[in-house]
Amino acid sequence: MEYGIRDHAVIVTGATRGIGRGIARHLGARGARLTITGRNPKRLAETSAELDGLGVEHLAVECDVADRDATFALAARTHERFGRLDGLVANAQTFRPVTALEDVTSSDMDLLLDTGPKGTLWAMQAVFPYFRDAGRGRIVTMGSAVGMTGGAGYGPYSASKEAVRSLTRTAAREWARHGITVNCVCPASAAHRRPPADDPDRRAVFDAMYAQHPMGRDGDPDADIAPPVLFLLSDASRYITGETFMVDGGGQMRA
Ligand SMILES: NC(=O)c1ccc[n+]([C@@H]2O[C@H](COP(=O)([O-])OP(=O)(O)OC[C@H]3O[C@@H](n4cnc5c(N)ncnc54)[C@H](OP(=O)(O)O)[C@@H]3O)[C@@H](O)[C@H]2O)c1
């Protein structure tokens, strides 16, 4: 049995920074061919240049995950370019800093729901026909521990992430007979979001997150988060679907 993803065509949304970028580097270094996305053209070009330097065959496409038509076009372009489509890592989501629930606005909710569950659903729908026709496909979505724990201050984000987990289970049930697995990863790798040194209050909140952490450290996108994602894209995970994986160094045990 082949446990790798060599030559597989995989879409990684939101691959221009943080976790998505680490996943793209890790998958590319193991022979996957990639479509990477983001909205900011400069960051997209930088990431594309980095993948070129690593010898990773890829397409770099500016695409907002909230745009359903653009997401369908992205899947079609990927299939056209690589002649196959094997995996989706629905990683992109727009993030908003802390807002007390009583202050949450309609536009806060719209932004998080449009780019979280709706963006994830559009991407899942876009790859579905290709996966169904191939009789095989792998989808990895991104949830968050704060969705499960309540995430004080993160109401819209937490709600959006639990909706992503719910859609993950529905897709897993509806599409399992087509050879498609759908699983959710809840990562902890936020070093790139660490508030600046001149904002000691937010910095203290951030540091407190890791004070009780079993491993006492943040995850590394390439070395800690990406390998389990690769496993979920491979055939080694073919009998696992609808699951949530905490890839957080045991961080959830603090809850
Ligand atoms: N970091 C953590 O510890 C943590 C914890 C739990 C869950 N997560 C989840 O893991 C995923 C990655 O997290 P991260 O910390 O690496 O995120 P991040 O640093 O905010 O990066 C998000 C990536 O997605 C892109 N993006 C954002 N909004 C987009 C949109 N509307 N359409 C297309 N691309 C968009 C960004 O590029 P552009 O801005 O150029 O579009 C960037 O490449 C997210 O789903 C996040 O919610 C992260």
C-alpha cells in the first residue's frame, strides 16, 4: 500500500502564511503538486517563489474563499493543470481579534461565516465531482479548540469553526461511499499571530495560553501540524472519516 502523496494534486487554501504555508511546503517537499491560494498578491507571489525554490510544481491563484464561483473555477483549473485532483486542505479563514459577545456586529458574523463554514463548503462542493468521478478523495478542514471550549471573546470565530466541524461530519457521511474521506484538524500554531511587544496586555493573554500547556510550546506549521495533515491526505487514513484531530500538543487538556 502506498502511504505517500507523491504526484497527487492537492489544493491548499490560505497557503501564503502561517499554517497553510507550512502545509504547502511539507506536502510539496514530499512530491505533491499543489494549488495554493490567498488574497494578497504580494504574499502569494512570495510563497510561489519559495515553492519554486523548493522545486515544487504548483499553481498560485488569487482567490477569496467566500467567492463560490471563483472556488469552483479554482478546482477546474487545478484539474486541468494536473490532470487529476486528489486532495483539498480547506485551511483559509479570515480571523478577527477578540470581541465581547455583546459587541458582535452583523458584519463580524457575516465575515466569519462567509470565510469559515461557507468558504469551506464551497471548496468541498468544488472538488466533489472530481473526487466522485475518481472514486477517491481526501478533504481536510480546519476547526479550532476555542469552538469547543467556548472561546470567550471569540464568539463569531468559535461559532464558525464548530459549523466547519459539523459540515465535516455531514460530508463524511454523504460522501464515504464515493471513496471520499473528510476530517477536521484543530491546530495550535499561533506564533505568527503573537501580538507585538508594544502591546503588553494582549501579549500577556497570548503568553497565558501556553503557561499551562503540557508541552509548553506552540506548534510548528511544517514539523508539527503538516505531518498529520499529510496522513489524512494519504491512503494510510482511508478508514478514518468524520473525525476531529487535535493537533495541539495536548493543549486541549488545559480546558
Ligand atoms: N493558528 C492557530 O493556532 C490556529 C488555531 C486553531 C485553528 N486555526 C485555523 O487554522 C487555519 C490557519 O490558521 P493560521 O493561523 O495559519 O491563519 P492566518 O495566519 O490568518 O493565515 C490565513 C491564510 O489564509 C488566507 N486567507 C485569509 N482569509 C482568506 C479568504 N477570505 N480567502 C482566501 N484566503 C484567505 C491568508 O492570506 P490572505 O490574507 O492573503 O488572503 C493566509 O494565507 C485557519 O482556518 C484557522 O482558523 C489556527
